[in-house]
Amino acid sequence: MLKIAEYNKITGKKTELSELEKFGFNVDMYNLWYECHSKENNKDNIIVNIENRKLSFYQNYNGKSYDLLYDLIEQGYVEKVEE
């Protein structure tokens, strides 16, 4: 399972979920999760649960979510955890 790390793996600084906004994420109106939709396809998205920081990953075949996930991993925001 993937989740947003408490501390950025590259910088070592505490990760605030609001930092995800620079990747195109927006908080939902109930403040339960951050969600990022592909501009090309509304069914193509990544959701981050605010309470436990876990990632839910939904992708259509032609989507760009893999690129976004790769960018998050490369920048040190994502970590793998046991369920």
C-alpha cells in the first residue's frame, strides 16, 4: 500500500498535505481527501485520504495518473507501507 510520507524522504522536512496542491491536488468540500483529476479524463485520478494519508489510485487505460504518481515518488512524497 502507498501513502504520503510524514516526512519527505529527500528533504527530511515534515510533509504537509497542502503541498500536494502544487501537483494539481485539491481538497474536497468536506475536507476528507485530496483529489487530483487528469485534465483529459475525469475518471482518471489519485485520491489521498486526509486522516491516514493512504493513496487510492484510479486510472482509465489512457490516463496520466502514472506520471503523477511517479512525480510524487521521485520527489520523496510517497512511501510503501504494510497493510
